[in-house]
Amino acid sequence: MKKGFYNILKANFLISNDAVKNWRFIVFCTVLAIIMIASSHSAERKVHEIAKLNNEVRELRSEFVERRSDLMKIKMESTITEKMADKGIGPSDTPPNKVRVIIKD
């Protein structure tokens, strides 16, 4: 037991006669670890990008609601009347007349 433990600490398994098999396995594990780390970084980058896009969507939605409420205020008859009063134009006191066109064959 002690001898096996000392062999592992001294890394005899890397310099023995059948070390090629051990090196292949170590290189394989290293490549797998690098692939896992790269995949993790890629997934994390996507999560951050999704969070950033969600924040942008919220900001754009709130800006849309604000612009829509401003437009509703601008379209109100009282607002239009106030702005046109500065130019001397006011609402008509008489209602409009209906024009009827009769086509004779």
C-alpha cells in the first residue's frame, strides 16, 4: 500500500514502460476539460446576452408606453384647441352641413 502511494507521488506511472497509455488518458482528460470549460463560457456569455436583451426590451416597452400616452394627450381636442387658439383659429359654433350628391341616370 505504501509503495503504491509513493509511486503515485513520485509519478512513476508517467515514466514507466507502459506510460504511453497513461499519457494518452491524461491528454484525453485534459482535452475533455478544455471542451467543458469552453462550453461553460459560451453558455455563460449567452445568459449575459439574454439578460441584456431583456433589459433593453423592458426599456423600449416603457418608452413605447410613454410615447403612446404623450400622443393621446396631443390628440385630445382640448390640447388642439389651445394650440390653435394661439394662431387665432377656434372651434366652429355651427355644425357642419351634410352634402348629398344625387346621380341621375
